Amino acid sequence: MMMNKAQRRGRRPGSPDTRAEILDVARRRFLQDGYHAVTLRSIATEAGVDLALISYFYGSKKGLFGAALALSVNPADVVAEVLEGDPATLPQRALQRVLAAWDDPESGPVLLALVRNAVQDDTFAALLRELVEREIVDRVAASLGGTAARRRAMAFCAQVAGLITTRYLLRVEPMASMSHEEIIRHLGPAVRQTLSEPGRRPAQGGPAPTARRRQEQAARPPRTGGPTGR
């Protein structure tokens, strides 16, 4: 029996299902027990593989955690998706994508575990900081271009972080129960201002602002009197 088990474990490194099994176990254990409590040995035991195999695939617990996270959401892919399309509607797309990812029943808990572990572990926080800088800030800055592009991209990330903290981490009302449409309506103008190049008027996304201005102009009373309007 022990020989059969050893043979079974020896064949698994070449199977595509081996990594999927490891990541599936790792993601569930990280969410269930937290980053500190989980060990590579416990994941290897539950997945039925040798500890050395996990080290070979992922290098460390931090590497395994990052790989497990990618099963639900890949920051690079999300940023690339958001940056596509009309720059005038970038704030709406960004907020909508963030809300969709964090409210998703599969990716949301993984992202929340990521933030909580970063708060508890300085080493993991440094890893997350590097991920944010390279995969989000640098990509957004490159897309924006112009004056102080990286500062604008970092300010944008700070706005998103504030949304995540109040809505998902602290669950502060009414932010925690607001609809996506309400949040985008309230935060969209501020995000647009942040992403706009200094000295330039922010581009308005969509026809709604123009229609609103027309309604306001139509509602104004006609001017009377002389050239001064008196």
C-alpha cells in the first residue's frame, strides 16, 4: 500500500491537474484559516503531494498565495480591461469593475482575505505593495500620460482603496448598501478629476451631463432690461 501511494504521488507532478489541486486546496485553506495559520506542509498533505513539489512550483507561501488569488481575479487582466475604450468613460469603467469584482461571491472573499492578510503581515504587505505599483499604478500612469501621470494614477488608487475600505472592510453605511449606480454617480466626478491632467478640464463621459446642462439652461428665466441684465 505504501509503495502504491508513493507511485501515485510520483506520477502527479506531470499532470495538469496537480497544480489545480494544490491551488484549490490553498485558496480554501487561506480563506478558512488565514495567511499565518496555513503552512505549505499542511497544504501538501491535504493535496496529496510532496512538500518539495509545492516549493518547486511556487517558491514560497507568498508565491502560492498569489497564485491562488489569480484563480479568482488577476489584477493585470482587470487593469488592461479597464484601460480599454474611451478615456472619457474610464472612471465609470474602473469603478464598475472594482465593484463587480468585490461583490462577486467567488472573487470577493479572496480579495478581502488579501487585504486582511496585508494588514496583519508586513512581508505580505510589501508583496502586495509591489503588485499594486507594478500592475496597477504603472499601467494606469502609462495609459494616462501627460503631467504627473504617476501621481494621478496613485491618487486614483487611493480613491479606490477608500471605497474598498469603507464598503467591504469596515462596511460603513450607507456605503456598504449603496447600489453600484449610486456609488458611480457620487464618486465618478471625483475620480474623473483625479485622472485628468492638471490644467485641463476633465472630459465628461456620456451624454448625461450635456442633457442636464440643456435642461438647466431651458429652465432659466429670460433676461430682461439693458445690456447689464437689469
